[in-house]
Amino acid sequence: GAGVSQSPRYKVTKRGQDVALRCDPISGHVSLYWYRQALGQGPEFLTYFNYEAQQDKSGLPNDRFSAERPEGSISTLTIQRTEQRDSAMYRCASSLATDPYEQYFGPGTRLTVT
Amino acid sequence: GEDVEQSLFLSVREGDSSVINCTYTDSSSTYLYWYKQEPGAGLQLLTYIFSNMDMKQDQRLTVLLNKKDKHLSLRIADTQTGDSAIYFCAERIFSGNTPLVFGKGTRLSVIA
């Protein structure tokens, strides 16, 4: 079946612009996670949802970052007033609500802020 | 705090076994996972082990868990050039569907 999809795959934006990154999870997956991966690092947690409820947003770096999942399926991660330090790979994953809660990742969105 | 450590590089000859090591700090980890990242691709879940297990074997992959030392390893038998990638160890600390904590990854290079 279809895996996790993310769009756009690549995004180049100018500093100060807002960007919206989209994640479409595997059908039927209850949980959706956002991670950010800098070059040479492992993914770092940003926020996650169970259904439409945001469970934890402690990983969001500051209040320019926000995420939503209004209907419990597709999620959008929004970064306002982008800065160069926001440049990274943004990864989305989804999982079922049963053990072992395997997280399946999408291809990621490479964000470059110039 | 949570921390997952991995060595950064490993180089092996084709046909040999590879062993990728990982240490973690949180003794309450419930599941530990291994992911593979190939250039330009997403993260692929390879295997996982529950914290009450010592070993899990899945075809060419063997996972060993030493909970006392908080040490996890991934052994790849008969390593092939297609195994060249970055391998990430990750732990899930809390029960239920909660976020993962990843290491920085080990870059495996397979020499033909």
C-alpha cells in the first residue's frame, strides 16, 4: 500500500517568508510525528499527534513553529518568518496505536532558507 | 536525560559481518529500533527489539540487547555493497505511541 508522503520534497524560500510542509500518513495510522534532521545528525522530535489531538509539542524550537492535524489524517507543519537556521530536512512518520508502534517515515522535505 | 550514542563510521569488506553498536542512557526504554537511511531516501525501519528480550534474529540481521549495560548492537551477516548506508539506533522511552530518540547514525561503507 501507499507509504507516508510529504510535500513538497524540496523547498527553497527567502528569509522572513512563511512555509507550510505537508504530511499524508499511512491510511489508518492513528499517530503522526514530526522530526527535524540536520546534516550529520539523527532526527530530532518536534511534535506529535494522536488522531487530531496534539499530544506533545515540546520539541518545537520556538513559537514560529506550529503544527496541526485538523481531521486526524493529513498534517501541516508551518514555520513563520523563516530564518537560515531553520534549514534542515523535515521528516514525518506515522504509526498504528498497537505494539510495537513501528514508525514509518516519509521521504522528507528538504527546506533551504536563503 | 535521554541520549543515544553511536560510533560515526564503520568500514567492512563485502562478505564479512558488520557490527554496529549503540549505547543508550534511559533504563526505562521499552523498545529499541534500527533504521537504515540510504542517500536521498527516507528512513527505513529494519528491525526492533522489546526491552525484555536479549536477542532477535531476522534473516541476515541479528540484534543483541544488553539491558544491564544499556548496549544494543546490530549484526549484518554477509554484508553486501547494497548495505552501504547510515544506520540509526532509536529508543522509545515511554510506553504507547510516543516519539523516538535517535542516535547520530553510523555510516557503514562496504568495500567490494
